[in-house]
Amino acid sequence: MAQSEMCRWPWAYLTVPLLLNFPISAEGKTSNAPQQPLQTTHHTMRPSRALREIREGQQARCLKINITNPDVVELAGLAGASAVWLCNEHIPNDWTMITHCVRAAKVHDMDVIVRVSKGAYSEYVKPLEADAAGLMIPHVTSAEEARHVVEMCRCHPLGKRPLDGGNADGAYCQIPMADYLEASNREKYLILQIESPEAVEVIDEIAAVPGYDFLLFGPGDFSHRLGIAGDINHPAVLKARKRVEDAAHRHDKYLFNVGAGGTPADQMARGYVFSCVGSDVISLGKAFRECFATPAPVAAKSIYQS
């Protein structure tokens, strides 16, 4: 290769020698001298912040994100959230944006939970391999379905999840396989949503299935199914919630809170070790309405001052 070409495309000149581990002399020529083998660096999987907090006896706290954007995710991290909950069930997300959001969350040691779009196993595996910490599976209605979720999402010996290891969760093939399998089962979590009268009727069977972590009672869809949409404090809704709580306690499952009131201490006493405490669209809507409410006279200030 001519000197002028080397200057224009130095990476093309260096690629092959680097790949073959040949040294390059100061003159730009490769040497055949024996070389030490490249050192292999072993990395470890990122541990879940939410699970760490729960194992330490704290309540992990989550924000629901409808505006799927890394900037919004970073704002949640700056506010101190343990996790953000992204949604592929109701929101037309693309996988590149999900991946960018996971990276933004990791800057702040914050978990990402992805509510999956129910269907092919790849809808479940892709978020995990992008290094999301948790999966939320909507509208689980039977023990058979719960077992299928565990089989798709857990590694041996708990399940039969398809493996790659060449993505972000596996540090791009730099985590030894045995460590990867063990950490995937220890640091990733599964949240099953109970949202229908049919599921509540068999909740003990669902809760008895091993291999997943959390039960989440969904009061919105449950109330809709009863014809009282949005009345999440209706006696029938509260009775169903109590049945889910009791089944979780009997079968050693964590509870993930959406819509259960009370203080964090009250929620913890009921078993809600993970709680969704708000959402981006509710907070933004409130803030925007306040901006356009009839204002009292104020001193001049920057638009960025509260």
C-alpha cells in the first residue's frame, strides 16, 4: 500500500496485523518475531440495583416512562429512581431506542424494566440481551403460561432460554459462559401481571410456579374487565388485589406495586418491595398546566429556574 493511501486509510493498513496479533514496526512493517498471546479479560454482568436494594431490606422505586427517550431516562436517574419501566405493549418503540435507553439508565446505575409485547420468544430475549434488568409480562392467565415464560427467559437449570452472549448483557462475549448463565438467573427478574378475573381465580397455581420473581396486580385492566374501568378502589378490585397479595406470601413471591396506596412502610408491610411511584406523562402534564395557569407576579428569572 502506498504511503499516501496509508495516510488516508490508516485503519485499513492496521486491521489485518492487529487481527492476526502481528507486531508493527516503527517503519510500518510487520514482524514475524514470537509474541505473547493476547490476554483475556473476564468481565461480569451488571448487578441489578433494584434487587440489591430489596435484598438489603429497602423498597425499590420505579418510574413509568411513556416518552421513550434516553434524555427522559437520564432525568429519572438524576432524580434517584431505582428503575424505569419502558413499554412495548402499548407504545410503538423500536429496539434501537430501547437499547439507547438502557445505556442511559446504566450511567446512573438504574435498572430498566421492559414490558414485553406478547408473542415470539425474541420479544422476551431481546430486552434481556440489551441488558435490561427486568421483564414485565402482561395478562398472564394461567400456571401453564407462567411456566412457559420461565422456560423462555431463564437459563439452565431453571429454563431453556436461547443463548447468544455477544450482546451488552454478556459484555460482548467477554463473560465466561458459566458466569453468564448464573448471573442471568440471579440478576435478571421477571414480573408477571395479573389483570383478569380468570387469572385471579387460579392465582395460587400461578404463584406456585418456580423461576420468576414478582407478581403485579393490574387494577386498571382488572376494573375494566369488571365494567368499572378506573375504579381501582372498588371493593371487588380490592378483594382481588388481596387474593394476589395472599398468594404471593404463600408461595414466596415478591409483590410489585401499581395503585396500592399508603406510605412506603405500609406497602412494605403488605409485601410490596418494588413500587411504581409515578410516570413521565403525568409529571409533564402537571408541570405544563402549571406553566399556563394564571400566574402571580414574579421577579424576572431564567426559563430554567423553578
